[in-house]
Amino acid sequence: MQVNENSKEFKPLIVAFCCNWCSYAGADLAGTSRLSYPADVKIIRVPCSCRVNPMFILKAFEKGADGVIMCGCHPGDCHYTTGNYYARRRMTLLFSMLDYLGVDKERVRVEWVSAAEGQRFAMVMNDFAKKITELGENVKLGDIRCKK
Amino acid sequence: MQEITGLMVKRAKELLEAGEVQRVIGWTTGDFCYDVTPAVFTKAEDLEEGKFVYNSFCGSNLSKYLIQTLRNDINAVNTAKAMAARKGENPDDIPGPGKTLVFLKPCDTYSFNQLLTEHRIDKSLVYVIGVACRGMADIEKIKLMGASGITKVIDAGDKLEVKTIYGDKSFDKKDVLLEKCACCKGKEHKYADEVIDPEPLPEGEGKGPMDRMAGVTMLEEMTAEERYAFWNDQLSRCIKCYACRNACPACTCMKCVFDNPRSGVDSKANVTEFEEKMYHIIRAFHVAGRCTDCGECSRVCPQGIPLHLLNRKFIKDINEFYGDYQAGEAEGQRAPLVNFDAENDVEPSIVNEKGGN
Amino acid sequence: MQRIGVFVCWCGSNIAATVDVDRVVEAVKTDPNVVHAENYQYMCSEAGQKLIRDAITEHQLTGIVVCSCSPRMHEQTFRKTAEAAGLNQYMVEIANIREQCSWIHKDKDEGTEKAIILARAAIAKVCLNAPLQPGQSKVVKRALIIGGGIAGIQSAIDIADAGYKVDIVERTPTIGGKMAQLDKTFPTLDCASCIVTPKMVECAQHPNITIYAYSEVEEVKGFVGNFNVKIRKKARYVDETKCTGCAVCTEKCPSRKGRNEFNCGLDTRGAVYIPFAQAIPNVATIDATNCLHFKTGKCGICAKNCSANAIDFEQKDEIFEEQYGAIVVATGYQISDVTKFDEYQYTKHPDVVTSLELERLMNAAGPSKGVLVKPSDGKHPHDIVFIQCVGSRDISGRGKCYCSKICCMYTAKHAMLIREKYPDVNVHVFYIDVRTPGKNFDEFYRRAVEQYNVDYIKGMVGKVYENEKGGLTVQAVDLISNERVMLDTDMVVLAAAIEPSDGVKHIASMLTASIDTNNFLTEAHPKLRPVESPTAGVFLSGVCQGPKDIPETVSQAGAAAVKVVGLLAKDYLVTNPCTAHTDETMCNGCSSCERVCPYGAISYIDKEVMDKGVREVRRIAQVNGALCQGCGACTVACPSGAMDLKGFSNKQIMAEVDAICK
């Protein structure tokens, strides 16, 4: 979480894992098309959504992320044919587990964004950032994370 | 129990003496009769009753012990061969490791199959004797129900006769079952070279009286706040002794990520609360789809954390999302997390849609 | 400790306007691993690159971070720069502060803050980079073209002329595609057949080209330079090697109920047929669904009349495998479904036709032998209405959002040809906009209006209905005069949207080539790599990539061919070294990784491993670096973390997470 000194307005910290072939390219297209979304979103490039280890997501929360979103190619369009199918199962189970532990389930999300969907990328990020801003600081995961 | 133990000892001795097996993995007792631990026997004379036990406290799942036992034996043979070669002798004269006899209860055989699937053990080196089980007792429950200073526990059918320094007590076995036995999956062995079961139950009988998923469902029905409080309370008791991991037959990594300084998630006893949770989430995730629900994690936890509720959540989700799946049902299954159904798999957003509290 | 250099690009004002590049430089200098940082106007320019090379030498840098545009744009450029200065090219990381920062944020403070964080993440990652050496893989010198229309034909001829073997796989019985169905082509009005059939013949006769017509791609495995493709040759029930194309069988066939696809179903054909006289290969095909032999077990008239003894009712589909170095997708288009626009009566009235149907009605080889007649009664029409944008530029959701690009021109062509041949016919065109960019295009359209007096009316048609005289009435609004228009006419021609062929989705997923929301194949870069798919070794030719006319298709086909030739000219390809690898002391041999690998790149061996002083034989996963494409599925399937991905290792990604969440 970052607090803007001037306004003390809540600025969430959002980590977005994007696959290189679709979503990262979609983010580039959003940029090329000058479609804005909050600067709170920081993108980490991975080759494929199936590269995203649940540990990365938990690590992000541990270090203070307020929301984590994973984007990949639409099911069926994976550059590596099947990567996002595995990612889909892994994330479904992980998110369900986080919910089971009582963590806000809206803080994690998976969205499929193709390389052609710059507009959708911006829309997804705006929507997610709005949701996380509404949820506010990640108190629940915050309580259980290292606060130094 | 007396009778079956006799049969097991007799059969183990026969196999050892005939050279069919070179060693036996079974249970032995410690200072207290209920303090039962796994043990390896290599000589027939060690298999005297009293040293080799099979009683209501043999909850531990021996399938995992095969991994290290087989590894040690193979390494010993290879070392001997290397020594022989160095001395100019023919290494082929060194005998192989031979077979290992292991006694497996019905639930343990699921783990055995899972280990076969994951190539963690070589079944040609194992002789499995499936042993009947009517549920194992939880000494903590017995103690909680007022028995202290226990000197002896005698199996008497549905009852446990507990002798203590303060007098004798009797318990209904069904009241003191281990959690995993109260939700027993069934009395059928999923793998065995032979089965010792003097009084077999009719087919399909012997399942535990409790609904396996009742605990998970109960938690799911709570509000997020309640669940959060529940798990905070439970997991904050974790002392990171790693007993759950060490006993777990699915946790068989050569090097666990939590012991590996290069993994980025390694940690020692002095950890933050987040790390405690992360450890348990990751551990449950690593065994998701591979966990046979043998219940060892909860059984061995010195802090009494109901760890099986994490694993069962994954099992329940897998069954609901991807169809019923029982890990270890048979050798060679494809675990749900290394599998997919392109058309029918649910989207992760189902977690939001499910409308949990 | 690493010695990292950070280079912040202004990209003119593209970055510098929203990101305070000086502040970024100052901020990254505080990182203990950073020994040098500077900014420059255009890092990708020769001067900028020299700056980087000099800094690498001067400061003995062990890694560099370039804060610039997307790595998809210039990662390769800066890798080469590093290599030129003697630094391993994989010691380079890009912080994307243009597309994912300066271009989307307006506030300079915000942009600068984010740029600093992105730079820090890249620094954290590059500190953990390891020098990597790319491997090599052999190139199979043969290309596959999927689709035998003009796009596929042109690509095939160009590749074949360069001296490489080419196979064309076409799913219909003949190559030629849509172009063979056309009557005339705009803006020159030369006859389509007269220009496409020689090309078809050239394909057939070319020593380097093999045509597999009536065949489909069944499975694609492998990777650039070495694709392994299964092709299904569908049973024609005619032995291609024996059939002489004499067409006697097609005349004798008693079943006349087959829909004549070549004539858009305007007439019927026999169950044994040759699509058109110039078909290549010129052999007959039996359509088993209409053939009396397959229905009743009797008949066999074709076999009795075939002097070449070519009919073979026992023929089965044949599947064979072939290796290719490159694949060109030239699957073309189809006319979109106009039944959704039934206010135009397409399904109800035979005199409402699509433009492609009109093309056949006007073609000398068509069902009416080139005489324009109404399909309903075979009589001469006196008035024709063209409706533009049927399903194109549609925002109602029934059609396509895009412009089909060719309709304005072919409608002008149709109008002109009709007015030329039948001056008594009135022609009206209802349009939203007339779009005629292109060489000699607008002149062509103006000729239609000025010289041929075609009545262009701006406005969309609300509905078409059958009037009491049995003709059609078109109801519309003229947007210029703002008046309601009621027009009685004899025929209505719908300029239906074109869409990618329906098989393209399946082909794209076999090739792992991405497609957009309209099912057009995506190019690697919309401007700079328009004929390449993002999937290496897969190239795009023709309308499968987006609507285009014949000249554009032919030029794109040629461009794709050049790319293929450039690839096939190499004996070896440099392989991506960012592949998975196993830590042998940690691998459990559990096979989880093997199960999720889409390339079969992981196998297991029993190997002696030295771990903590103990030597033992273990079952260890092995990655074939030539097969591994670096997706990383295995790394997450592996519970112990023994499997890791070079270039995107667990530690690197976690370091990025750490840097971002600081």
C-alpha cells in the first residue's frame, strides 16, 4: 500500500502477472492506444499464465500487495496450446482456498485478455483497481503479513 | 487384534526365513503401549510379539517409510558393489537388496498407489500385506476423556479396556477413533500381494460414521470473518515443527521448498504469521490432487491443528469442479492439477460466483 | 555483487513528457547494484546504442536495464547492443516505461514513480540473470501452405520459385478459392478466371509444388524449422492417378441433387463432379452423401462409364505425416451468414442474393451462362438494388464490427458491368459511406456514378418485402434529402460481410497462432511484422489476417513467401535458451512435469546423482532444450521447485514481486 502524502488518498498496490503472448501484448496495445488505467497496476511479464506459481501470488500479498491479478490468453488460444488450462485449474483452487481462509476473494482475479484486446485490458485493470480501492487496504492479509 | 497380530508375525517370519523378503516394515512400541512407531525388522527373532505390535494405535501410514528404506537398501548394495569392484572382486556377486515386506492398512494402500504413480517406489522391491483395520484410536481423545496414568490398553472388540494406575476404564472404540478413522473411506485394500483379514466385513461395510466433508462444509457456511478468525486461531498455534510434512506420504520431495534457501519461501521456526499461513497453503496446494486424505497430517500435529480441513477443501473443490477423484484409487492416475478439460473446466471466477459468505 | 547499468530512454517526448527521466536516473542510482545510470533521447538510435556499449566497457557492467518501450519492440535491439559490447545478450532486461507507463498515465509524478518502480523490478531481475547460450536446431527445407486460394497459390509459387519444396493443403476438391468464382475484377475489369487459372496451372506443373486438394490438416506438432504435420487426404472415391478429368462420369451421374458449391448453390450438380472446367487437380470427386451407390449400394454408373477405371468406392481417408520448416496460413474467407438480416428477405425471396451469388449469375460459366436473370423466374430484371454493409460495420451485435473493405469496390464493379451490358436496367446502391481508397479506385467509383449513372443513395435499407406485383419493394431513408424512399425493384443484392473461413479457429489452435475476437489471425506486430504470426514459423497470407482485395492479398502472399524463404534459407535456427531445466539433486522423478509439457520435451532417465555426499541412482527429469519452448508449466507442476525456467526463474520473478511491493 502506498499513501499519497498530499491527499492521504488510498492508493492500492496491484500486481498483474501477464503472459508474454496475449495479455502483455494486450497491455502494450492499451498503451499504444493511450487507454489509461491506474498507475497502481504494476505488470510482471511471464512467458505464460502457467508460469505463475501460487507462491508468487502469496509472496506479493506477503510483501504488501492489495490485489493480485493474473492475465493470460483466452482458453483455447494459449501460445503454448495448453498452458492456461493448467493455470485455470491452479488459480481456481488457490482462490477457493484463499476464500476458505477468510481472505477477501475479490483481491485475486484471473482475466483472459488477448493481444488484440487493448481496450479490454484497460477496462479490466480499471475495474480491478476500482474494486481494490473500494475494498481498501488489505487488512486481512495485512494482519497476517510481516509488518515492518 | 491378538489373533491378527499373531497371523502377521507368523507370515512375516515365514517370508523372512524363506528369503522371500529381506526386511519387514511394521510397528513397534515405545515406553508406553500407545506410543507406537514404525520400525524395520530384519531378523525373524526380532519379530517376537511385544516388539512387533499391531494394535489400536497403529495409525501411522507405513507407505511413506518405504521410500527411504528402499533408497537406503539400494544405496547399500551399490556401495558394496563399488567396494567389491575396487578390491578387484566381481560386483555382480553382491546380492541385490531383495524385497521389503510392508504391512498396509486399507487407507495406507491409497498412498502406496499414489507413490507408485509418482515413481517414488519400485513395486518389484516390495511385498505388500494388506492388514485388516477396524479403526485406530486417538490417545489424545482417551486422555481427554479422563484416562491418565495409562499402563495398558487392551483391544476388546468394540471396546478399549484401559488400565491406569488409578484403576481401569472402558471406552467405546467409536468414541475415541482418530479423525481419519471416523471418516474412513472403506476397508478394502487398493493394492496388496496378500491380505490378512481373519474376519472380513461384508463388502461396502466399515466406512466411517462421519461425513468426511462435514468439517469443510461447516467452515464454508461460516462468514468470511468467522473463517478468518477460525484459521487465524488454528494456524497461529503452528510451531513449524514440520511433523505434518514429514509424516505426509504425498510430501516426498528430495528437498522441500521450505528447507531450500534458494526457493524464496524457506523459513525457520521464528516466522511471521503470514509465513505460517503461507506454509500451510503451499503445502496443501503442493499435495492438492495427490493427497489421499490419509489424515496423517492432523494425527501427527503436536498442536492439534485440523490440517486435514485444508486438504479436504481441495479434495471437495476438485470433486465439485472437475468430477469425483480419489487420489491413490489405482496406480497411474492423472492427478487433477496435471490435467484439464478444455471445454468444461470452471473459470476461477466461480469462487466469486459461488456466493460464499 | 553485480555491476548494473541503467539506461533511461526519453523516446523523444513519448516517455520524457510523462516521466521525469532525470529523477528515474537519480532514484535507480541508490540501488547498491547499480554502478551507472544515464538517460538519452533515443536509446534505440545508433548514438544511444553506442552510449550503452561504451558504458558496458567503461564500467565493466555485468548486466544492463533499459527503461524504454515494450520488450516486444526493442528487446532484440538491446540484446544485440550488449552482445556487441561483449556482454551476454541475456544479461539485458527491459523496463517497459512507455506502453505500460508514460503512454497511459497523465500525471508526471505518478508516471515517474511508476517508472522508478518498474526500473527497480527490472534491476532486481537482471541481478539474478545468468548468461545463456542459444542452441541450434535444424531447418526442414519444405513449406506448408494451408489453403489453395489466390493467397496460398501466390505464396506457393514464390516459395517454389526460390527453390524450396512447397505443399498446398486445400480442403475443397480444387485449388483456386474464391477468386475462381469471380467474374471480373476491379478496377481493371479483367476476367478473374483468365488471371487465376494460369496461376493454378503453374502450381500444378511446378516441380517444387505438391497439391493436396480435398485434404485437411489434422494435427500440427513441433516448432519453427521443424513442424510435424499430419494431413488427412479425404477419400474422393476416385483414383487421382487414373482419372483423366474427361468428365464423362459427371454427365452420366443420375443423382442431380448435389448443391453446386461453386455456383453458390444456385444450381445443382451430380454426385460425382468436377467443381469447374479448369479445376486443379482436374479429377472428379464423389460426394458420398448424394451418391446412389453409397445410399443404396446400387448404381455405379460412373464406374461403368469410366474408361480409365478410376472410380474406387472402397477408397478410404488417408492420413500421412510430413515435416515442414515453415507454415503459411492462407485459409481465406467466407461470406458471413446473412440470414440474421432477414428484414432483407434473403431466406424468403429467391431474387434477394448475395454479391458472390450475383458474381456467379453474371459469369459466363455460371448457372445462367452469363445472362443476368432473376433466379425466381429466369427473366430479365429491369431494376436492381444493392444494399451495402450487410453485417459489416455493425454495432447491433448481429454482424461484424469491422468494414469488409472490398464491398464498395465490387458493388461499383457490379453496377458498372450491369449498366454496361444492360443499359435498360436501373441500378441503385444504398450505402453508409463509399470507401474507395486505392490506386485507381476512386476514379473507378466515380465512373460508375458519372459515366454509368448508377443511382447512389446514402442511407440504410430498413426492410425489403414482396409487393403485390410479385416484385420487391425496398424501404429506406435517404439521409441526404432526409426523405423516406420506397423503391419497387426486381432484384436485391446484399453486400454481405466477409469473415474468416470457419475452419480457421481449429487451425489457429493447432498452430497455437492467436486469433482476434473476429477470428482473424493476429500478426506479430500490426505494422512491422504484418505477415508473421506471433508463433514463430507461422506466416499469414490473405484474408485470414484481415479483409483485403486481390492485389493486397497477392502482395501479402508474396511478403509471406519472402519471410518463409528467409527462414528456409537457413540451415540452422538459433533456439531460445530460456528453457526449463532440472536441478538433479532436487528432482523426485514424480512425472508431474512430464504430464503438463505440451511439447513432450521432458523425459526421465535413471542417473547417478551426488547429493550431500551420497552417490545414488535416481529417476531424474531431463529437458530436451530443442523441444522446450519455455512456457513454464512444468515449473509450477513441480512441487519441489527442482524444475525452473531460465530467464524467468522462480527467484527472478519473486525478486520482481519484492521490488514492486517494496
